[in-house]
Amino acid sequence: MPRVTLTTEMVNQYHEDGYLILNGFFDSREVGRLYEVAIADAAINKNAINVNDSTGKRSKLSLWYKPGNDIYGLLTRSESIVNSVDRLLAGSAAVCHFHSKLMQKEPRVGGAWEWHQDYGYWYKNEFLLPDQMMSVMVAITEANKENGCLQVIRGSHKMGRVEHGFSGEQVGAAQRYVDLALKTMELVYVELQAGDLLLFHSNLLHRSEANLSDRPRWSMISCYNRASNIGYNDSASSSSSIAPIEVVPDEALMKSNAGGLSEHQADFLAKEADIALK
């Protein structure tokens, strides 16, 4: 049985606010296993990309396209997550996996992420329909103000795409539009417990501060797309972003002996290949 079924009220809240929080989506055993695998994953560590913020602080991320039978792929393809995404995305074509990434903000050194929209990056891949794209964040560790939790501008997805340009090594939204949005829209600190889920629209403005605490902040973000939304300048991931997801039962995460990503099978993205960083 799926662990959650979105109500009409939840769906309406997502479309109004641009995001939805599902508390306690994964239990302590599940998220504990995910964290244990992630910190010991040699392929993840080897292929991590360092991204500096405007002050020189560094965040690490590892990004890949095809969800396999490893622990991350089983999570991405789990029935309740895919069904929830299907309820929230515009359109009716099959749900597909665009890419996933493991975000690693280490204590004291984990850098900030500038204000941006995910579609601000993905627009360069020539996806035409932002309402058919979204991200799902799993909090692997607790996320709070001290360790640089996500901040969102509630309802900012209704603005449509904002122009983006470079800020340090990152691509950020035009500050003028961020400032205008904050005049009338609410700034929300999305504080999460390990195992909570955050689902958010591709045009929602969001950022995060540096991790100034003595604890790491790790999260996994899977990005989804409808099969009908083709990325015309997205050759690196086109086979994944329009390939229907092979859904697995929620319990597969714990019933399987799956470990981390295989160095030979995972299609990691190298920093120099990221169109958003060019």
C-alpha cells in the first residue's frame, strides 16, 4: 500500500504556495540507512562537484540521470513519491526522471546557494513547459536555520521564469525580481526533520544560507518531468527525462539489499558538462 495519498487540499496548497511538505514520509530506519549508504558511497564521493558561493564557501553535490536499483534509485522510483508527483504536475503523460542529486553541506564550510528557480537552469535545456517539471527533496539529516535550510518565497512560482545570471560559480535569479517578490510575498524557512519530504514547483524561487553549524546538512533531490515535455537541448539526459519511470513498491527501500551507486553504471554529470554552469 502507498504510504501517502495526496488529498485535494494538499494539491490545492501546492498550486497556491508552489510547494508542499510531507512530514515523516520516511521513518528513522529508512532515512538512517540512506545516510549510512550515502556517507560511505565511494562513487558519490569520487564524482562530487564542488560549487563555490559568492563568498568562496563550498558545497558539494553529486548528480546523475538514470535511476537504477541502488538505494537512491529505489527511493526515486518509489510508488508514493511517483504517485504524488503525478498528482501535482500539469499534464497527463507518464512521469519521468530528469536527474537526482545528493547535496552535501558540511559543517562550517558548506556554502550558500543563491536565489534561483530550477527552471532558470532547465530553460537552457529547452524544456518548454515548467508546469510539467518539479523537484522532490528528501531531508537525510535535520535542516534548520543554523545549518542552512532551504528558504522559499511562497507563491513565487506564479511569476513565471525570472532571468538568471552568474553569481560566483552559481547561476542565480535577477536580484531585482527577487527584491520585488519579497515586497508582497512571504519568505519561508523550510525547516525539516530527517525523513521529511519537500515537493516544489520548478519556478519556485528558493535559496539557502551557508552551514554555520557543527552538523552536516545532507539532502537528496530528485527532479521529475512529464514524457510530453521534451528538452530539445538536453542530449545528455534526453533518454531519462522522457522515459517513463519503472515504479517500485515503497517497501523496496528496506526489503532490498541495494547499496550505493556503481561507478560503472551511474551516469554522473561532470561540472564542465553542466549547461547551467556554462
